[in-house]
Amino acid sequence: MNVDQIRAYCLSFPSATENLQWGDDLCFKIGSKIFATLALTAIPQKVCFKCTAEKFAELTELPDIRPAPYVGRYSWVILDRLDALPQPELEDLIRQSCTK
């Protein structure tokens, strides 16, 4: 997926909003709760989201996926490349992050 596809997908959820936070991170929220972020100026660009503890353990064993800085202890992962996961799997994980 690319930034535009991830942005469109995140904004497709009811009541989802976006705003820039921490300088260059595009944060997607429902209410006041962040469910995904995009590091826009990182090269390559990165996406971050929350997952279950079980999925966190599974994902962090894969290449280009690691615990997210500062929030990894809460089962947030960061994909160091937007194509680290196939689109259907990434979409499913972002959707699940909305409900966490």
C-alpha cells in the first residue's frame, strides 16, 4: 500500500479524523483515540498501529516490522516499509486497531 491508499482506508471508518502530530506524523483517530500513524517524511515511509499481544509477537518476528518506539510495550508495531505486509493483511490489522 502507499500513503494515499492507507490514508483513504483509515478515513473510511465512521468518525475517523486525521491530523498532523509530533511534527511529521499523520495520526488517524476515532474520537480522541489514535488507531494508526503514518511517518510522512521518513524514507521509506512507515506506518504504525496497535494489535493484540499475540499478533504483536508474530509480527515482530517478520522482517521490517518491530515494536513501535515509546508504545511497543502496549502492542504497537511499526512497519519500516509500507509494503512489509500484503494489502489485505495490513487493512485487516488497521481495522482491528480501530476497535482496540
